[in-house]
Amino acid sequence: MLENVSTVAGVRPHIRSKGETSPEPACCTSRAGRRGGGRHVTTQDRTTEPEAVPGRRHRLRLTLILGALIALGPLTIDMYLPALPSITADLLTTSSTIQLTLTGTLVGLALGQLIVGPLSDAVGRRRPLLIGTAIHVLASALIIIAPNVAVLGGLRVLQGVGAAAGAVVAMAIVRDLFTGRAAATLLSRLILVMGAAPVLAPTIGGELLRLTDWRGVFAALALYGLALLPVTAWGLRETLPPQRRRPAGARNTLRTYRGLLRDRTFVGLVLVAGLAMAALFGYVSGSSFVFQEQFGLDQQEFGLTFGAGAVWLIAATQLNPVLLRRFEPRQILVAAVSAGTLAGIALFAIASTEPSGLAGLLVPLWAVLFAAGLALPNAPALALSRHGEAAGTAAALLGAVQFGVGAAISPMVGVLGNDAVAMGAVVACAMLLALVVLVVVVRPWQLEDLDEDRTAAAATAH
């Protein structure tokens, strides 16, 4: 049985004395003393797998807390979308200007992660998480009294910076406590939240607008962030002990980023995750125009169709833990990106055929979403497993690339025409580029299998 060093969600730590000679946990060593891709594993990289028993209740609590923190980002991005027309009228501005507040939030999320990640490696996970959440609450409260679109835009950037703390620290906590299959399993649960929250957020926002105006939506976001503060403070313990923290300062932060960017395999895996996310952003940004304007669906029909796509994404993330019992994360990643590329090409080909019905378009589109649901947990898990000594910084770079690519990709569908062909082209190109990066840069056949206890990893899936 592997000894538990977790201090999170009520699990007491096992502290090994300096002279103790207990064997290394399976997840900390490999047959050749190296982690996948040939990088030497130092003592700073070592983490241990939580015990399969009695950890079920504690893992559930951890998953719920981290899921609530990660949901803050998607809710911040999408919950105000139904209110965009009323915000435009109330602030006497244009729709294109209001849409820039969405881009500002994505920029804030990307920049915030680049700042919070290294900070959490230096001072621990809890403090940046609580401060970031408090910043989000303050920004949300100030938006309630925003007098014009310029103030709204600035506060939306600040909102994104605050929400970034939950996203990056949650990923770093996963890496603090798990690696390999177990990390991919927990990430599958968190990707479930990331897949469901953007779908539910506009619906929640629309229902709130029945009761209040657009400012009330931001009041609800402030209350949600406020509720997260005591939950995080009392329910989530520190997972990065002082002896594993890195020196603070701009020079050390830049040195850490430079070290990460020199790891070809890590950079490749980050790009694969970012491009898979880009395919999702291409779908999200173009779906309302394609389904409503091109195929004539009303708002309810669009909501049902959009929700059906999310079901395939969520189903894949929940199938992933089952597949991890038999296959390595790298094997699942290769299969998912390859299948997603083929489905993306089929989507573009069908969209380019005249006439192409909605049903014919949905089949390859849902296949892409399913493939992305398998790729998104495994690419980050493999990337983070290579840099446990700088998990916060590594998670920050991963998240920043994903949201940065999303901010860049979102307008592309509109630039290309806001129709099915444009959406299909963006989705297909993103998945094709992900496959090229996977083959040329990551070279998954060179990655070593992650040596860890399959039983513990499978137990974590429950």
C-alpha cells in the first residue's frame, strides 16, 4: 500500500524521516529512473499516490472543491452572454465593442495564470487561490455599478485575472497529489465541469435575467465567488510543503519558464492541449450563427442542439478513467487526436457540400467533441507529470496557452464567414495542427510508460 502524503481535504500526511529507508512509491520512480521523454526525475519531482482505501470520501471532496473553483472561469466567461444586447443598449455602445469584453476576460484568464502559477510555486497554493478569488469577487461587485463600457471592459479583465487563480491552482494541486493515470483520471472529472459549465452558464444567465437586469448577473457571480472563499479556506489544505517551494522573484520565474520552454515534449503537449481547446472554441464561437441563422433553429432548439454536443464531450471525459485502466495516457491521446482530425476533415467536407443537412453536420461535429473530451485530460496529465517541481508554473503555461489560443481563434469563424464551412475549417485545421504537433514535436512513441500502480489509479476513478 502506498503511503499517503496528501494534506488536502482532510487526509493526514505521512512524513518520512531523513534516515527512513521505506521504498519509493511506484509513481515516483521508473524502471530506468527517468520520466517519460528521458527527463531525469529529481527528489523535487517525487509525489505519492493517495491510498485507494480509505480515500474515496476525501477524493470526492477534493474533486467537488476543485470543480467548483474551475467552474468560476467558464461561468465568468459565459453567464452574461444572454445579456449582451441589453448591455449594449444600456451602456449606449455597439455590439462589436461589447464583444471585446469577452476577449478581455480571456486575456485576463491567460495573463492571470502566468502570474498566479509561479506565485503558487513560491508561497504555496492556498494564499494565491484565496487572493485571486477575492479579486474576482471585488471585480464582480464593481461591475454592478460600472458607468460605461470602458470601465466594464477593464473590470472584466480583472475578473479574468481573479478567476485564473482557481483554474491554475486546481491543476497544480492535482499534480501535487497525483501523476500519470491517477492525474488523468481526476482531470477527467474536472474536464466534466469545464464541459458542463459553459453549457449551463448561458441558461443560468438567461433565468437570472427573468428576475433582474444584466447587473444582477454579475451580482450572482460575486456571490458565487464569495461562497467559494470559506469553502476553500476550510475545505482545502495546503498541498505544497515549504521544502518543495521555489524561490520567488521575477528572475526565478523567468528561469522556470525558460526551463519549461526548453522541454520540447512539454511544449508539444501544451500545444496539443491548446489546439484541442481551439477546436472547441471554434465550435462555440460559430455554433449560434450556424445553427440559428444558417439552419433556422430557434433559441430553444439551439439550446438543445448545443447541449447535445456537450453530452458527447462530457461522455468522453467520463469514459477516459475506464480506458486508463487498460491503456497509457499517451496511447489514448494518440487515438483521440487522430480520430478528431479525421472527424474534423469530414466536418469540413460535409459543410462544403451543397446541400448539406443539419444531421449530416452534427455527426462529425459530435465526433470531434468526443475526441476532444479524450484528448483534453491526457495531454495536460502527461505535460504536468514532467515538471512536478514547478507544477504551478507548468499549469499556468498550460492554461495560458489554452485561453490565449481561444482568444485568438474565437474571431476566426466570423472572419471566414460565420457559416458551417467557416466553423468546419477552423475545427479541422485546429485538430490537424494538433496531430502534426503530436507526431513531429511530442513523438509519443518515445515517451516511456508511466510506472505507477494501476490498482490505485483505477480506484481513484471511483
